[in-house]
Amino acid sequence: MEKLDKKYIDQLDALQNEMMEMEAYNQFLDTEEEEHYNELQEIMGPKISALYHQVANERPLQLLEFERALLKDELEGMFLPRMLGYTVMRGVINKNTYKYILSQEHFKEVLVNICNSPNFEYLRSRIGQTIQLGFGLSSDIWVTNLINLIANRKVNSYLKAQKDTKYRFLEDRKQLYNRYTRQFRNDNYFTVVFPQTMPELSVYFPELKNFLIQRTRLGVRDASLTSKLVDFLTDKAYFGSKEQFSLLAITVNFVALDGKEKERIATLFNELRVELDDFDEQYLKHLIEFYNLNLPLNEDADRQVLSLLKPQGEQDDLVKFYSLAQTIHDKGFTHPDVIEAVKLFYINHDGTSLVNKAVRNIILGYAGKFANNLDVESYQDYFDLMDYFKQYIHIFDNQKFNQRIKDYSMIYIKKLLKRYTDKRGKDYQSIKRFVRATFLELGFMNAKELTNMFKTKRVRKKVEEA
């Protein structure tokens, strides 16, 4: 963990001074009424949040130190309820048990500070569900030890009440976690401590991997972090480990590499290809995982990986795959030469192979783009695109691929039906004819389901009372 830059300390001090000059702050000091405290929170919360996310984006390895700076009494607990949520959500969970892989000591640090705060009575109404989730994801022994740290009987009793017994059950815990996650989906609150030894990497690997994946998902870039990551990955102490491999797969696909850093990663990447007998299979497993996580595997990612690869003979399937990907991106997936190239590549590999699954995902990436970006006035383009997707459906002969094309189509069709509501209109009738014919041909729906899709729902007239 890095020390907090002076510029962030100065900015935080400036916010503190600004708060102390506010009328709401002086009213709160005079009255100690909750309404004045809440008013202060509403003013200061967004200001501190902006600085918080500036640190998270620019210097994520300093975020824990920034959070500790927010704990000082002079800030009166401003932003702490939201920050407590970040400490709960930051921990990596086991998706089979919905329990933390590692105990969250920073969650404990922040919660204990809140519990000992003179403003606890004002904060408690904002943190109940957060504590319930944090306790539910932690072990009973860990939670008990935390509660025992609080000497104040009233606060101690409050914490005990947050140990909701319903969250002992996996399904209830899972539902709470998924529901709670949605409100933080677009926030960047991720940080990590880079391990210094192989044993530390084995322990902290899940958090480091999650950190890189979440920053990728949020599209956050940081040149200083890239430099540190490259130094970390090229450390000989980690050479050949599964943890290094996993983090390297993330790096080559999603981290912008330039100059010397690119050379160092390329050298490592190709050394591992020679050293590890199952390199291609393991790499493709990670690639499929990235597709499943909806990470931005796009033309830029494929181009970077291809530029890093050093061909290893004529039968180098990984180079062939990325060369095919580049052809798809350059010419477009609708080009006849591309369709033929995909067909030839596909029939030369087992249909269930990881490399063929990766090819299918490239095409699905384009299907997702049209579903999300094609405007409703351009529905004729959708009709034309479906002719190409039909060809890929016949090439791949894969039920999951077919289902995904159907799902993407339904996203767009629902937009069309919301836009074109005149059922006697030319647009509506054109859409109806195309969808009925195409969905029936491809087995997306049967005749009855298609009839119901376009069926006019009759509204019963109310019978007038005599």
C-alpha cells in the first residue's frame, strides 16, 4: 500500500475547512440535531465522494490510506456510511458459499471507528443493511470477536442485533449480496496490496485478480499502476505459477502496453508458451472466462495479443486464432471472405473445443453491438444482419450460440415494438412478417409463441351498473 500523496491530503484539508465555514455545520454544533447532521451529510457527501473517486481512479494503491484519513474526528463521519459499503463489497467471496475468502480487516477498522464515533446515533440509521451483509459474509467467530471490541453496551447490543439469523442460509445471503451489489455497480472503490513473495501471492491472489478485473470493467486506466504490474509479473519468483498466468492473461488483453513494458510482457508471454506444455489450453480457458464476465474483449484487445505472440511453427493454433480474429475485425464479420475463413477454421477444430468457443464469442460480440446500438429506424439493417447470422448458425451448429442470437434479437425487437405501435402500419407489419418467418425458420419460437408475441391484448369493457 502506498502513502497518500500530499495533493490529496491538501484537498481533503480544504474540504474540511470548507465544511467548518458552513452554516449547516455551525447549526449542527449548536443544536446537535439529526436533521442538521443529515443536511451537512447531503452537502459534504458529494464533495468527498468526488475526491474519493479521484484517488480511486488516479492512485488506487493509496485508497486505504485515503479511507483512513476520512476516519478523523474533525470530518464528523462524513461519507463513512458509503465508505463502509465499499469495504464490505471490496472483499472477494466464494461463489459456492457466499462467504469471504479472506476476512475483511479494513471493514472491521471502519466499523469500529463508526461505533466509537460521537456521531454514531446519526450514522446508525444509514449502515444497518451494510453491517448485516458484512456479518453474513464473515465467519461467526470473526463477527463475535469484532463485537467484543465495542465496550459501549448500547452500541454492542446494536451490533448483535445486526447478526440476522436468516443470513445463515446460503440463498438468503446470496439474494442480499446480489441486491446490495447493484447500488455500487458503477462505483470505483477497488484497491489492493501487491504481494511481495510467492506465499503472499497464493493468499492474496483472489483480491489482486478481482482488482484488475473490476478496473477493466470500469474502463479505468493508470500508467503508474501498469508499470508496477509489469514489474510484478516479470519477477522471476513467480515464473510459471498459475497465479502469474492468470494475471498475465488479464494484462495482455486489457492493459495498454507501450515501449519497454510491451517488450517485457511479450518476452514473458512467449517464454511461458515454450515452458508450459498446456499453455494454449490454459490461456483459452481464461479467455472464455473473460467473455463470460462480459469484459471488453474487442478489436484492440485482440490486436495487442497478436502483436505479442511469436509464432511457433505452422501449427500454432493460438496465432491462427488471433490472425482470424484480426481478419474478422478488419474486413467485418459480414464479408464473404471472412465467413469462408471462419468456416474453414471452425471445421478444422472440434466443435466443442475452446478455440472454437472463442471464435463463436467474437461473432457474438458483434451481435451484442447491434442489439444495443442499432437504432429503431434502421430495422432493415437488422433484417440484413440476420441473413449473416443465419450463415454463422449453420456453420457453428451450436445451441448456446443460437440462444444468444435469439436473446440479442429479442432485445432489439422489443425496442421496435415499443416504437412502432400502430399494428396496421407498414413498419409494424414488416417487422411482424420478418420475425415470424425468421424465428420459425431458426427454431427460436414455435408458431403459437409467435402468434402470442404479436397478439393484440383485448381490454375488457367494464359493465355499467344498472
